[in-house]
Amino acid sequence: MKKVIKLLLCSLTFSIVCTQLILIAADLAGVTGIRQRSVSSLIYLGLVTVSGIFLIEKTRAPRLPALRLREVLETEGYSKEYYAVMLRWHDACIKRGYPTAARLTLAESLIDGGHTEEGLEILEKLEVNDLDRGQKQIYYNTLLYAAVAGGDREAADRIFEKAQPWLYTASSKAISASVKHTLGCYEYLCGNIKRAEALFMQALDSKPAADVICEVKMALTLCYLDTGRLELAREQADSAAQYAGTVPLQQKLDRTRRLSEEVFRQKLAGTA
């Protein structure tokens, strides 16, 4: 709200000053018609509109270059180029006064790319109490996923205790499926396969983006392998392949498929 008021005051002040300068210049040039109230009012309103649009555009949060990042993921994965693009966006956000969202997104991408220590270092510097509700959900989701991905059950348990109130109430379409996937991975780490499977199915019901669908289907593959439903495991792995549009997902899928085939071979050897 303060930022909006500041922008409004700047726009009005700029427009008043410029209108007066234009009127003075018109007087010096001998143009008298511009002093008519209707004309000067139009000039002022036009300046307010133009300056308002300019200031809003100049100070709004920079848009994440999602298309460019996607292109790099599809060809190179989490490469130096990927993080160069991400850091340029991050720095632009800092300059315009949007540090928290930028740092959360950067930390998330670092952890996803295997740079867990760097990502956690960024999260540790954030003041959790200063985050809004949506930011807290992203914060705890990222923190819990990092612990689960690293197989650190003790750390995951500690984070889960704090994260529950935020993660189980995440209803935004932008994060809901990702949160359910993370919670499912946590339950899987704890050995609660049925609970994990239920959360993964809920994630799919949330109609997530393709990359999340791929992650969830690979997770379901593991659940089915662990419970002896080998045909279902193979079906999920095959289905996940349709959504593996990036290098990191293709690499994960290759590992999942190799594990699936190994379990199949062990089963065949046991029945021979």
C-alpha cells in the first residue's frame, strides 16, 4: 500500500510540474489557447496517465524469464547458462525492491539442480516471520523437499513439525500439487507407502504442470515397486515418459526405469 501511495504522489507531482512548465513555455511562445481550462486539464490528465504507466512499469517486479529457463532445461539442464539467467532475474528483483520472492525462487532452483547447500544457505538468511502466507508455504515446501531429497530423516522430521500448518493448507493451484508431492515424498521416506501413494494421487488430481506430473508418476512407480505391483509400476514409468520434457527429468526417469527393470529381473529370477 505504501508503494502505491508513493507512486501516486510521484506521478501527481511530476504531472503538476510538467503541466506548469508547458504552460509557461506556451506563454513565452505566444500560444494563448493552451491556457484554457479544458486544454490544461487534458494536458495534466495525459501526463498523469503516461507518468503513472511509466512508474508502474519501472517499479513492478520483473517477470521470471520462464520460457528462456525452460529452453535451457530442455537442452542443457541445470547448467551455468540456466543459473546465469536466473541470477540476472534475481538481481533485477533485488534492485526493484522484491528480494524475498527472488531469493525463494533462486533457492528452490538451486536445490532442484542439486546445489542443496547453496539453496539452504539462502533460505537460512530469510526471516520466516516476515514472509506472507504464500511465501511461507513455498519456504517450508522447499526446505522439506531438500531434507527428503537428501534422505535426512531427522532433519525432515524437524521441518515437518513446523511446516504442517502451512503445507496442509496450501490450496493455491500454483503450489498445491508441488506441496502434495513433497508431503508424499516425506511419507515415503518415513516408510508410510499407502499414505505417500494417496498424497501422490491427490497431487495428480490437482492438475499440475507437466514437470510435476512427471515427478509424481515417477514417485508412484517407486510406491508400486515397493508393494509388488510391478505392472502398475511399469505403466507409471511409461506414462511419466510423456511428461519428461527436460534433461533433469529424463535423467531421473532413466534411473527410475533402470530400477524398475532390475526389480522385474529379480522377480523373473525368483520364479525361474
